[in-house]
Amino acid sequence: MPRLIPDDPRFTTESERVVWERLRDSLRPQDALIANLRLTDTRKDHEADLVVVMPDVGVVAVEVKGTGVRIDDGQWTIRRHGKRVPIDPVGQARDTRYAIRQYVESDRRWADSSRSKVRFAHAVVTPFVGLGLDFDLPDCPRWMIHDRGDLDDLAARLADIPLGFETHCRVPTEDDCEVVVDILTARGTSAVPTVADEADEREARADRLTQEQSLVLDVTRLLRRVEIRGGAGSGKTVLALTQAKQLTAGHRGRTAERVALLCYSIGLATWFKREVASWPHRQRPAFVGTFEELGNRWGVPSGSREDPAYWEETMPRLMAERAAELPPGERFDSFVVDEAQDFAESWWQPLVGALTDETEGGLFLYSDENQRIFQRFGRPPVPLVPLVLDHNLRNTKQIAEVFRPLAPLRMRLEGGDGPAVVFVQSPSTAALDVADDQVDVLLDEGWDPGHVALLTTGRRHPVQIERQDELGQRGYWDTFWDNEDVFYGHVLGAKGMERRAVVLCINESGHTDRFRERLYVGLSRATDRLVVVGDLEVIARAGEQVARALEGSG
């Protein structure tokens, strides 16, 4: 039996099936029988009822016609809907033959090889019509057409056509025929989505859902003091960015405002600045940056990182004094604050004091209490209207299921499906080395280095230390946007940030303050692919449910 492509084809007419079955039962094992081949070129769409590929013989395009066909004075007709309709099966077979030859010879697998031209031919078969031995047409001699009386010898008759042609083309070898079949069946032609392609699709969906969620801003447009709460992946950061833009531009007929967009971490502020820089000037907030940078702008110096009293007492007091002295043109109509749970109690007074109108000025906070990873417990000294975002949009369902027990509320998971979360058991002392190996695994999977991050919960990775020492804080955070290399960071600085693929390294004992919050932040930084390296007993100190979920993925 020959190679059948497909194994069990569907035919529109019984005549096509009869011819296919005869050839199936009589062709050689090294031959190939292709049914219902469709081919399109610049001239038209072609369809071959059958294509027979025979090593040491040639390639034959076969046109099959059933009982309704007849020939009168050289004109082919067929009965359709009670009428005789002219047809040209010989021309159809001939055109298909040349289209197949052109297609094969133009394919790179043939054109870039040393193969010369091989023999192609065409034939017509009428399995239910007898034509007689003396049947002959100028463009279709008797040996090229096969009637009901020829079916028993059909395979041999088809083989005689290319062999009997006087041609300068050679007969194809078995290897030639294998290439012809590959080309005609598109075998070896693949467009398999990469991990990045699939992530692109999920990101586009998440972006669309996040923008749809911005409708909440229309609902709150008459409110001036609002706290929007939501878990990781709920789109708070994008919503904060959108609100700052709308307030600045004067969205939907509102008066344009002088706006400050604030956050705590340098990394998130860096992203804000990059995004805002791409907007039209009239949409850009008057200030974008960290609380520290706002103080610097007012002339208040930064303090030592080892002096918490300066950051929580001295600096906010000095900023409040400067805020009280700001001229009208340097005050703000509204503050939009992302990751507001990181702001100390004392930080709010300078902001309220810098409002154009302390009573009606806008305060728009975005927060997640379960991401409070610093020992600060502050709220603005003004009443706020709370709104809740209960949808996770940014993480795959597989990732969100793992950290959902740590979230502040039950969330609906709408981030789409992705690969399973991977857990790699490792003692905390060896977790960094194991995490490095997992980064290599992600790169081998096809993730671009710029899409991968390694985040630690305990001591910093040596690469992070090296980059911060060499580049400084701001230069280090610029590497987050470097598409040429993996980003190495700590969960304390990664809030509000995301990468497609993250290796989370639990390199600590789990007994330190706010370990649960740090684990929550770390687990939620990956949008598509998450690998967790650590000790299950340590992770269980933050949440038994999380440990059980990870244990099932190990």
C-alpha cells in the first residue's frame, strides 16, 4: 500500500473515492497518494482531486470526472441541475500540474538544493464512463485519459505517462519524492508560538481589561478623596497612572489640574517617569516621582538610609514647613499616590499642606494592605471614600491561585491561562545557587533575558549588590528596562513592578518581620511564568495554603 495523505480523505463525489481506492490498492509502497490538494498562486486557486508521487517515475496530477460527463465534438460538458454545462478537465489538470511544479520548484527546500527539474504530468480519469480505444483529443491523447475499462491497470497507466513523455527532465529519486511530499503537505513548515508570543497575547488581554477597569474613574469623578484598594495584579498601578493623566488633561470636560503622581519606591517611580515621558505634554503631571524626590524638589535633603527617624520625623516636618510656604503656582490641585500603604503617618501632612485647596483638593490613594512590607502604619488625616478592586487581571490564573490565600480579599481570577507554577525544594542557604540554575532553565525555554527577573526575599543577590554599587540606585533601576539582561532585585523594591517570568528565591528563615507580606509581593511579580525556590517549611510560616499549593507543583 502506498503512503496515503490523508489516511482517510473525505470526497465530494463517489467517482473520486473509487479512483482513490483503486490506486490505494495498486500503487507501490514507496509511492504517495495525496487527495484533495488545494494550491493557490497569483493566477487562481487550483485543486487536484489526486496527486500521485512515484519514485523513479514522476509526479502526476489527476482530475476525476463522474457519470455526468460527456464529450461532443471535442467539447466536454457535465450535467448540473438538469442542464449541460461546458467544462475543461484536461485544461484543469494541466494548469494544476504546472502550478504544483512551480510551487515545488520555488520552495526553498528545493530551490536552495542541487536538485534539477524532475518529471511532472497530468491525467484525467472517468471511472464510470467508457470512452473506447479510439478516443483521442488534440490536447488529450488516449494514453493520458483513463475510462472505466482502464481501472484495473490504472496505477501502471499513470506511471507510463511521465515515463513516456519525451522530456529533458529526469525521473525523481525517493529522496526527491520525499521532499515533494513535504512541500505539498507543508510538513516541516511550522509557526509554533513561543513563550513570548503567548505572553504577548495574555498581556494584550490584561491591558484591555485594565483599561476597561478604568471606567471606575468615571464613577468617582465627583469624589475628591478616594482610596482604591485591591490585591496584587488588580491593575491599581495602571489605574493610578491613568487617573493622573485624566486629572492633568481635564478629562470629560473637567478643568485641567496641577497633579503630582507619587509612590515610595525608586523602581516604580522610574516606570512612572518612562510612561509619562511618552505622553503629550498637556497630559503630563506636574510632578512624577517618590516622596523623597518631592522633598528634594522643595529643598529638603535626603537622609541616611540607616536613620529611620529622619525619614519618618525630620524630613516630613521640614517638608510640611516648605509646603506651607509654597506659592499658588507651585501647589497641587490633586495628589495621586500609588502603593499608599508604604507611606508613614507623618508623610501625609506635607501633601495635604501642598494642596491648592486643603478642603477640596484631590487625594487619590491606591493601596493593598497585605503588601505593607515596611513598619509604617499611616493614613491621611482626612476621610476617604473606599472602593474595592476584586479582579486579578495581570497574573495568569495559575500564578494568582498560589498567592490568593495571601491577598486582602477574595479575588476573581481573569488573567488567562498560562504554564503551571514550578516549585523547587531547596534549603534557604543554597537557594541562591538553585535560583541561578532556574534562570538558565527559563532562558532555555525561550524567554528573553529582558523578560526574566530573579527576586530574593532575604539577602540580595550578588549581581544586584554589584550593580547598585557600580551604578547607584537610579542607574541600577535603569537596568530593569534593559532588554539584554536578566534583572536581579529584592521584593522590597519590586512592589508595583512586574516581569513576565520570575524566579522567586526564598533565601531566609521566615522568622523575620513581615515575611508573609514579602512572600505575597514576590509571588505576584510574575505575570506569566513563576518559579519558586526555597524550603516548604519556611514558606508554610507565611501560609499553609501557599505551601500546599506549591508542594503540588514541585
